[in-house]
Amino acid sequence: QVQLVESGGGLVQPGGSQRLSCAASGSGFTINTMAWYRQAPGEQRELVASITSLGITNYAASVKGRFTISGDNAKNTVYLQMNSLKSEDTAVYLCYAAVARKGVYWGRGTQVTVSS
């Protein structure tokens, strides 16, 4: 079993920045890909950004140039640096991990609210 715990959400003003973290814990696991998804009220869950164990990244068009995903393989942790935040970035942000021979796991999510 793998547990994902997110941190770093909260209230931020438009144009501001925020950094999310997600740490994976468990025993005997190898992570292939970690990612951040988000889900706003009444909306479908959408991929924000992903990163593979080799450091290959992918971003949603709506966040490209504003968000940066990074990872620390030794700590099994992924980060999402969010800059130039907009009201439409308001959502619950969920951490995702694809683990070799075990499947996929989700964190519980952390609320990010962009409002003045």
C-alpha cells in the first residue's frame, strides 16, 4: 500500500504564488509517474501536470508557463509551484502516483482558493 499526503493549499490572491507538496510513503515501491490533478465544483477532474521518474514533464495548456512540477525521487515527493494564479485555478488539487506492479494511488486533496 502507498499513501499520498498533500500539503500547501490555502487562500491566495490573484497573481500570487503557492507551492504544493505531495509525499508518498509505504514500503517496497517504485513510482513511475506522479502528477497533480484538480477538480473544481461541478467540473470534471483534469490533469494539471505530471512528471515521470526520468523527469519528463507534461502540463495542461491552461497552466503552461505559470506552473512548474518537480520531483525528488529520493524522497518520493512531488512539488507544484504555481505562479500568476487566477481565480479559475481555484479547485481541490489531488496528488496522483502510478506505482510499478501496484497500480495507481490518489491523495485526499488540498484546497487552493484564488480570491481577493
